[in-house]
Amino acid sequence: MAVAFIVNGQGKTLYTVNTVKPKAGQKMAFEAAWKIHLAKFHKNADKRNVYEIMSGKYTGYYQIVEGPIAYADMDAEKPMSKEHMMDLDKNYFPMLEDERMNATYRWDDTASYNPKVKADKSLVTVTHVKFGMITETIRESRRGSLINAKINPTSRFSSNVYTQLWSGSDPVRVSVRNLKDGFKELETDYYGPNTMAPNAFKDAYIKDYGQDAWDARQKVLENNANVQSREVFIRRFRKDLSSE
């Protein structure tokens, strides 16, 4: 899953996410052990942001996020790497269930919308795209964001979109909706009545890309034709477990 705070330098668009679950009865012990590890290895450099998942099948899991980084950063030897791994093995991993997950994601700036909004709470949508349809999915995600920005330039809606790297035959797109005002933004009437013309998006899309492109879009998105499966959950930023 993805980080809500974007501080991108040139070429630094990658995020590594480790998703972990403390063993039953070990939540507070896990947090205490992580805080000690964080202060020792991730205080001033090699920083981490931590999020706690609050709904769905991953309730109680934590996402530990490194980034933004560039591919070149993956080649660099981290300071105190041996001591770092020994500390994880001794004090951190014993607190966790075995079903750990980790993945690396690339931020998609074109598909993201008002991406620099900072929010402690977020709604995350993980879409597993049908094999062979990721190119069309990314294309329509980007076009949709550009059109929405054009027809509704003052919108307070904010999201960051990512593509999972090295996902093989299970391509994944992740959207993180940044809830600056908290979970109350999820109320259907939070932004007030929709005053936009019913066909505003369609008309703007056809104007920019043509009728054939609109018809192709419908084939990709109609009835979720491009979706293999989808997971949605809310989460909160844990400042107390994150680097300063």
C-alpha cells in the first residue's frame, strides 16, 4: 500500500511496503519493540512511515513504508546493515505472525489527483487487474485524472495512485484517497450536491481523445471488465511509530 506524503526528488518515485501483523496478545509489545528499533536505525536516515489498517480482512495489520527512493538506492549498502538485521531477528520478527507481505510500488504522478495533500487518514483501494489489461487500465486511470482536473479544477478530492512492480501475472494498481478532514469525508454528501452537468466527463473526454477512445474506455471499465479482484480498507497514520 502506499504512503500519503509525497516528497519526490527527481527519480525518487518508489515505495517499499512491508505489511505485518503482531501475534495475538503482542500488539503493545510489538509497538514497543518497533519504537526501539526505529530510534536506533531509522531516526535520521533510512526513514519509515507506519500506518495501521482499521477495516477489512487486514484489520490489525501495520504497513511499514520506505520511500520515496530511486532504483539506484537499492544498490546502496545501508549503514549498520548487519546490526540492523540482527536486531530485527532478535527483537522484531518474534513478535509477528508468519503471514508477512512486502512489495515495491511506483508512484504514478499523472494518474494521481491533488497528490500533495497531507492526511493522517486514508481510504486504500487495491485492484488486481486481469492479466493482459494493465496497459489499458493505466491509460484510462491517467486520462480520467486529467479530465477530472480539467472539468473540476477546484475539487478538494485527493488521491495518489501506484503500480506494483515485479508482480508477474498478478498486476496490481493501488489508489490511496487522502482524507484531510478525516473519515467524515466518506459521507456521500460531504462535498455538497453535485452541480456538474451529467455528461461533463464524457463530453470532455471525447473532446480530448475522440469517440473511438471513449468506446474503448467503456469496454475496459464497463462492469469492471479489467478487474480480477479488489480490496478496500481504511487506515490511519501512526506518527508515534514513524520517523520524525
